[in-house]
Amino acid sequence: RLCSERESSVSYQELKDLKEGNILHVDVRGRWEIDRDGKIPESVEVLLKELVEALQMNAADFKEQYNQKMPVKSDHVVFSCFAGTRSRQALSFATSLGFS
């Protein structure tokens, strides 16, 4: 399931369309789920329990840890997980940190 600030959920096709633009796709599934089900292409993997800390890192540390540019608060970010619960939590965390 996918969540973004514009919509509480987006479809797979909507995600594909969004990825043609400039978005950051954050996969908040557990590592065992990624090992079992596979990595989502062009996504950054951040465990939900690490997300708040990750979104408050400085840009260099985020890049080193996640091999991805640190999002700024005005960037478009989409969160995904298996069933939608964690991606909604991730969206809530990001919003509480000032991401629009």
C-alpha cells in the first residue's frame, strides 16, 4: 500500500506516474519482508522505527546511510508498506516533522 501527502493512498499506476517526476519513494517494510518479497525499484528502504530519526538527519549522514539524497520538507514523498498501516504512520510522522 502506498501513501502520499496528496492522497491517503495511491495506486500502482499513480505511483509509476509520480516516479516520472521528482519524488522520493520510501519503503518502510521490514528487512525480512524485503528479503521475502523483493526490493521496490528506485525506492529507499527506511524501517518505520528509524524514520523519525532518518528524517531529522543532516543531508550528508542521510546520503551515507541510505545512499539517497535527503528529502527537504517541500519534496514529494510517497511511503509504502505491505498493508498500508505503516505507510500511514510514516506519513503522519513526516507531517509532524513539517513535511508538507
